Amino acid sequence: MTLESLILLGTAITISYSLSRRLKLLSPIVLIAAGVAISFVPHAGEIELPHEVVLSIFLPLLLYWESLSVSLSQVRRALRGVILSGTVLVAITALLIALVGTWMGLSIGTALLIGACLGPTDATAVSALGRGMSSGQKTVLQAESLINDGSALVIFAVALQVTGGTARVTTLGVTQQVFLSFGGGVLIGIAMGLFVLRGLVRRGLFQSDAILANIARILTPLLAYYFAEEIQASGVIAVVVCGMLVSRFGESAISLASRVIAIPVWTLLTFILNSVLFIMVGLELPVIIRGLDHATLVHGLILIPIIYLAMVFARLIGHHAIIYSIRLLDRRPEQKQRRTNFRGRLVTTVAGFRGAISLAMALSIPSVFGDSAFKDRDLILLIVAGAVILSLVIQGPLLPIVVRWAAQKPAPESAYFQPETNEVSAMLTVLKTAADNVEAIANAAGIEDKQLIDNLREEILTYVAHGEEASSLDELLTESSEERQLRLALTQFKRDEMTRLRDRGEIEQETWRTAIDHIDVELLRLSGPIELEE
């Protein structure tokens, strides 16, 4: 990419994000539209994203950040459902889409490639659009969407072999590929996770250098993916397993500076990667449409809604097939406590968005197999992009309605959705425990001033006393709203005055920078953490 290309992409992302926020539109749709608009700019068609970059760089980084936010304990409680949804369900979806595609006149390889691309759900889309769902449902869906990428990539690899005719596809060969892909991916992920936990975090190698720690964090998924792919295993599974291990066992050992830097760095990085994927699809669409003959274009446009309906229907019947199979085979009383009803299953069906992962897989399809051009690549990208757009446009607004409808007749309390509590209740529990252990905490810190210890205990108990009525952590951990506003105004005044001293030349820039850093920390404490993700 040239400098002009990067400026064009950056401008498009900025304008698209502003428009989506201002007009309350789905940002992926706006980004695709921006890509279409860019395609009419002279020489914009020369912007390309190599398919190797999409799979080996974009995918690991996107999935690693999502895997860091998934609760390993909740996944463990729902492990059977997560594994079946992440493997069997994606296979059912991909195969049904492939059957519908071949019935509509596509070749087996092309139809299977479309099925593989649309088989996995998107964890980022679930996070962004899944408002109103319980945290347990979100966790299961996010975990499923992380695992099913590995399943889809196995099917994707088989489909590439079928399409390119590079190898004879047999049941035994596919079975071996599945076991090697998943087993090798898990082993590499565990090995990489242990290396990070023991070699880097536990030994404190990066504790004192936040920049170095976050560079290592960015390298971790890339290395996990690379090593797994080198042994023909699933790089996606390796990245996800590594991320979940680090999230569960390494968080407490990561320094404060590293954690503070990591959130904005990763939020911005994954936002840019997602945005580029959607823009690249929009950029290619006009080229694809112009390149397809009239009959093929009409065929593709007809296929988009049919493939989309097959995708949704496959997810619905797949959920039912898995659940009723479990009920038939597992008659234990505790299993009955995990049962969901039709309304709950409809929520998880509608929440099965397709997004950047599907587009990344479609973009990674090579345009040439051997010495022959792959003419169906453009058709595949058109259909996958159309199905993703329909998924976001239809299921996005529909999900809140379905969630409210399902809440009117909830299923029995599921074991893996519990315990579910809010941050205020959790903080109250922590504060009560802290109040009981103030003296031990003080002794461990080398503090012997009894008056100071008693004052701290009284302060904690004051928070606990009015905490039952608090609706947020801000209310619980800060003074009254008026006192808080006064402190915020005073701190902002100090910041403004410090800047005036610098502007009048009474203090140096370096002095101003040091003072401002301390004042900003105080402002952040009073105003609460910055919301970077919607």
C-alpha cells in the first residue's frame, strides 16, 4: 500500500466512525459503503490486502483480544455446549449452505468455501450487538465464536483442496486433519500460554517495562499462530487457547502500567483491523460486480438471500439437534437444570452474527490455483459479503426484540449462567472482606499507625453502608454527587492553571508534563474509567 492509500483508508475509517456514531448506524455497514465510495477514487482499485496477511496477521490479533475477555470458568461450566456449538454446529451450518449452494448450481468446492466462510459466528459482533443478553449467554456465544473459527478453517482447508484439486479428499484424511488441527492447536496454545505465564509474567521480565510487555502481548498471538500452522495444526485454536490461559492465570501478575496501556492499544488496533476488513470488502464489491457477467451477477444476487436463510435455518435446527441429542443421552437430574426453551434457543440463533472473520476468510481465498485463475472467487466474496450485511442489518435490530420476548418466559436457571451479579454487588463483597482484614493488610504493608488503620476501616464501612442503594461503581466508590462534581471542577481548575503557567513561560514544558500526568490521574479517579468500546 502507498502513503496515499493509507491516508485514504484512515480518512474513510474516521468519517465512517463519526457518521455511525452521529446517525446511530451499524458501523460495519457504513464502512462497507465507504469502501464502495473509495473504489470510485482514481487508482483506489490498486489498494490490495494479500490473503496471507489476512489469515496470519489480522485473524490472530482479532481473536487473541477477544479470547482475553472470555471467562474461562464460565466456559468450563458450559464446556460441552461450547464445544458442540463450536464444532458440530459450524459443520452443520457449512454443509447445509454447501448443499443449498450446489442445489442452486454452484460447484461443490465453491459451495463448500461459502459454507466454511459463513459457518463461524463473530465474537466482536456478539460483544457489540448483544446488549440485553445475560453475561452467561454472551460468554457462551463468545466462546463458541472463538472455537468455531478453528472448525471453519478446517472445512475451509478441505474446500480449498477440493476446489484446487491439490489432493484427494478422503474421510480418513479429513478425520486426521481435524484431530491434528484441533489437538495440535490446543497443545501449541497451552505451550505458548505457559511460556508467557512462566517465562515472561511470573519471572517479572516485563513487569518494569510496560512498552516491552505490550510488544510481547502483540507478538504472542502471532507466534502461537505461526508455530501451530508450521505443524499443520489450527493457528486459530492455538491463539484462543493461549489467550484464555493468559487471561485466567496471568492477569494478576501483569503490572498496572501494562494493563493501563494495553486497553487503549488493543482497542485501537482491533478497531482498525476490523475497519480495514470491512472497507476492503466494500472496495472490492464494485470491481467484483463489474467483473462478473450479467448472468453470474444475477445468479449471485439471487443466491445471497437464499444462502442467508439457509445459514440462519441451519443454526436453528443445529441448536435443536444438539440439545435434543444431549437430552437423549444424558438423563442426569443436574442436566435438567441446564435445559433451555425454544425462546432461549431463538435468542442464540439470532445472536449468531457473521462479521469480520467471515470476510477475512473470503478475502483470503487465492485468485489463482496452480496455473489456473479461480473465477468463482469474486462470486464467493459477493455472496459472503451480502450474507454478512444481511446478518448485521436484519439480526442486529431484531435481537433486542427477541431478547425481550424470551425474557417473558425464561427457561429454568441454567447452571452455567450462574452466578450472575453486577459490579456493585461484587465490589461490596470485596469491600466487606477488606474491612475484616484491614489490620492484616496494614501489617503486610509495614503500617503500624492504629489511628490510620481505624480511619481506613471506617472509610470502607461507610462505602459499604450506602452501597446497597448504589446503582454503579461511581456511586459506590466516590463521594456524594455534589462533592464529586466539586472535586472534578477543582481538579480541572488546577489543570487549566498549570497550563497557563506554562503558556506564560513561568514553568518548563517538562515540569508541566509531569504535573499534568498526576492531575490527569486524579481526574480519571474522579470520573471513572474511559469507555473505549461500545
